[in-house]
Amino acid sequence: MTTAEWRIWNLACVYGVLHLLALALATGAVERVYWWRMVARGYGLIAPEPDGRLHRRPAWSAMKTLIAELGGALFTETLPSRGGVWLYRFDRDGRTIVVAWSLQTGASAELPAPAVTATSRDGAALPTPDGTSIATGPSPVYYVLEM
């Protein structure tokens, strides 16, 4: 596998894990998720290097952010959106959090209220959108709403 192919594979894993976990949380039927092998080449959150060092894969930061944003939150509703856009609303400690993504880059959606923060899949602060319109793509974004 070339370096470029490996990067694409890593991103596919990140998006797949985040989409699957958000969907599982939204069912209300999942209490806990276990990662089979945290350290494993090709499918672990951490990959062993040939020299014995451990390397955190992109899914590590993505999983850490998902836990920080949605851990302990209660799924409240699937928000209306155009086809191919997912908007899931969660509530925790008096805050409303919406996780949003789409399969296609450049899709759009409307939040039910303006966002006060926006966080990338890796935990980086993003500029908050003006108003309630957002652009979506495969990488989930967590919005804390002004409610």
C-alpha cells in the first residue's frame, strides 16, 4: 500500500468509526462500546512501528473527541435534514450538542439554533457559523447550540 493509499485508508477508518458510534448512540440501545484491539497495525487506534514505538492513528484523536463531546450525553432527536446529511441532537448538563456530517462535501443543513462553539473531529476549535446554516462533509463536526 502506498503512503497516499494508507492516508486514505486511515481517513476512511476515522469516518467509519465516528459515523458508526454516533449512529449507535442515537439508537439509545448502546450503553458501551469496546475496541477489540487498541494496539494493532491496520485496525487499532494505536499502531506499532517496526522499531517498537507506538503511533497514534487519526482514529485515536477522533475517538477522544467523540467521548469528550458526547460522553454521558442523552440522544434526544434526529433533526430534519436533506438526504445524505445526518444531524443528531444530544443533551448533556444543560447543553445541546448537534453532531453533523454528510457523505458528500459541500452539502448544507440548518441547525435549530445558532452555535456557540464548533469542534472538528480531532478536537480543534472551528469558526462558529453565522446564523444557523452549516456546510457539511464526511468529517463530523460537533456544534454546541445557544438554546
